[in-house]
Amino acid sequence: IVIKKRIIIPKNQEMIKKREVLGMIMKIGIPSALENALYNIGIIIITYFLNQMDPNGLNMTVRSYASQISSFTYAITLALTSTNILFVGWMIGRKEYDKCFKLTNKVTLVGLASAIVVSVLAAIFCDPIMSLFTQNKEIIKVIKTVFIMDIFLEIGRVFNMIYGNSLKTSGDAVYTV
């Protein structure tokens, strides 16, 4: 690299190629980071309103318990997603598009099965699980309702995480829903 008047001039084509690769990484990375940041901002806003609507703290207690227990389902989906996007990247690089499509569909089915099983088990065993943390019947009743609704949420989350991240990895989508 030759420096003239504080301007860095690439010495050869390899440096230009590295900048192009960095640009492609940033093109996918920045929107992904923004997606997570906006999600967290949304959660902060929801938490604010929950606190405003419930002076007793019941809503926040329920949200806290429910999110911690449902994180087990989320962790399984996240592990499947992470593994899938590694293989998707390799297969796209090798131009094995059919294999990539089939693998992503298989991973989605495994993710759906695991999310449904864990969510249904959480709903069925809500009373014994929650009795470890609280004896408040009102909290347990609300959490049971949340766990039943969580079954449907997890189905959507599996599709969103696996297909959305696969599309981002393949370069077909920059912003996912």
C-alpha cells in the first residue's frame, strides 16, 4: 500500500478484491444487525407499556417466566438455523441449489417438530414447571394461556428464522420479515 497525501491507494488488485468482499459482507451484515436492534427496541417499548398497564407487575412477571421457559424452544430453532446457514453458504458456493433447497426444507421440518413438541410439553406441564417458581395461581393461569399461544408463535418463528436466514445467506434477501 502506498500512502500519498493521507489517501490509501491499493497496491494491487488483491486489495480491491478484499474491499469488494468486505462490501458484500457489510451489505448483508448491517441489515441483519439492524433487524436485531429494531426487535430489541420493540421489546423495550412493549415492556414499557406492560409496566404502565399493570401496577401490580403481573404482566411483567408472566412475560419474564414465559420468555425464559420458551427460550428452550428458541434455542433449538437457533441451533438448527445456525447449522443450516453454514451448509447453505457452502452449497450456494458450490452451486448445489437443489441440495440447498432440500436441506433447508428438512431442517425446517425438524425445527417444526421440535418446536411443537417442546411447546406442547411446556403447555401440558405448565403447572408443575411453574410451581417450581411461584405458587400464585393467577400467574400460573395466565402463563398456561401464554404457553398455548406460544405453540403457534413457535411455528411461525421456525419458518422465519430458518427460511429468513437461509435467504439472507444465499443473498436472495437482504431484509427479512
